[in-house]
Amino acid sequence: MRAAEQVMPPAWAHALAAFAEHLRDERALAAPTVTAYVADAMQLAAFCAEHGIADPDEVEPLVLRRFLARLGADGYARTSTARKAASVRSLFRLLARRGLVDSDPAAALGSPKTPRTLPKVLRVDQVAALLEAPDAATPEGLRDRALLELLYGSGARIAEAVGLDVDDVDLTAGTVLLFGKRARQRLVPLGEPACLAIERYLRDGRNAHAAAAEDVATALLLAQRGRRWDPRDAREAVAKAAAIAGVGHATPHMLRHSYATHLLEGGGDVRTVQELLGHVALATTQIYTHVSRAHLRSTYEHAHPRS
């Protein structure tokens, strides 16, 4: 069921173009998210074309349920199917609002139940080892240390971290201005270790990479040739540091999870953590209270003589 294997009917092509524009320009979603949502919608369009449905206005609720059932039969995980269902609902909500379909066939479309898994979190000692792993004698090591301290010190998403310009960090005030999903901004405090790591990188490391830039670079974190560091490079830096530190597999988002969990374990309240993470819904943040309780339970079982 691959969209690329068929020529897209004109009505579907128009609908998908409108969907992509809506996601990008009106909802201001990140480029990878737009790409994923549009790919989901293209998959539905290919399924419909395969069954002789050349126009979104011809789609009925039963067709959408069969589409989701087909995904399950093809071996897609429930989490993937749930995301595709969300993409389909977003698509038809837009088409109905713009009058491109008479009614919304996805209005009552459900999603498969997905098991709730707790985010993976590093222990405080593992985080400390990870932060110490980069080689501070090289510009790359100084940059990697600055990234790691920034991720753990602010709870930034990886896209937010690599998207920072130098002026977004106020080392005197100890704050960083993060630009989150849908262009939402939040000013987050930075601790002294993060500020020191960034200051040292700016003083001793960044110039080695900025010298290779064709124009004056504004990005905080630079690749060797002076371009802005991209998320893939940054993820590789985190994985490399984790291997050196011997903490196993680690990702930038694990540092964000660890940031939130350690704040709650240290006495922070969930609404403050919600603001720091940039979550719109409190329920999204509350998952970390479960992680914190799981940590407390584990500590009790290991430490209490009659656990």
C-alpha cells in the first residue's frame, strides 16, 4: 500500500497540497512532522485510489475503518496506526472546513489503543558521566559538552537546541529562549554548569567552526564547516558521549525526560515542570509523575530492609 506506486488522482493531489500548506503555514508544525502527516495522508489516498475512490468527497467512514484494518494486517504497530488515524482526522477536518468534502467521514474515527509506556530516564550519576564524556581539549568536544549541558539544563527538545542563535542565550541572566512547537516561545532558566559550558564553547570552540562559514554565522551550535548543526548530527553526538560514558543507549529526548523527572524528584511541582517543558496539556507532563513514583518504588525496594 505505497502511495508512490500509483499516479495520484487530481482531487487527491489538490487535497494533499492544501493539507501540507495548512500544516506548514497555519499550524506552523516542524518540517519532519509535516512530512510524516502528509505521508500518512498519501497512504490513505493510495488506498482509496486502489479501491476506485478518486475524490476525497467519495470517502465514507467504512473506507477509513478498512484502511486502518489494512494497516494492522500489514504489520504496522499500534502507535503508527494511531498516528496515521490522527493524520486522517486532521486531513478531513481541514477538507470539511474548506468545503472540499460535504461531510467529515473521519469525525468519529477512533484509534487503536496503545499501551502506555513510561519514558526512559537516566539516573543522576549516569547523566553526570554523560556530561563529562566529551573531550574538552577540542572544539568539537566543547560544543558537544555545551549541547549536553543545554539539553539537560533546560529540558530543550533537540530541534529547539540546534535552532538556537547565540543571542537566544543570556549567560548573565542564566536563561535561554526556546522556540517550541507551533512557534511558541518560553524563557527557561539555565544552571551554572550549563552557562559555563556554553561560555567556554563560545570562547574557545565556536570560533574554530565559525571561521569556515561563508557569512557571519548566528547559530549557537555549529558544524565543522560553519553551518548550523542539524538534529541528526546532535543525536549522534549524544550517542557518542553515551558510549564513552558507558551508560548504554541515550538520546536527546532521554535527557529531556531525565530533566523533568529529576525536577519532580527534587520537589518541583508538575505545573512548573509543564511550563518549563512547553507542554500545552498538563496530562502530557503528568507522565513524569508516574516515572518519579516508579523511581521511588524502586529505591524503596532496594533500600528498605523489609520491602
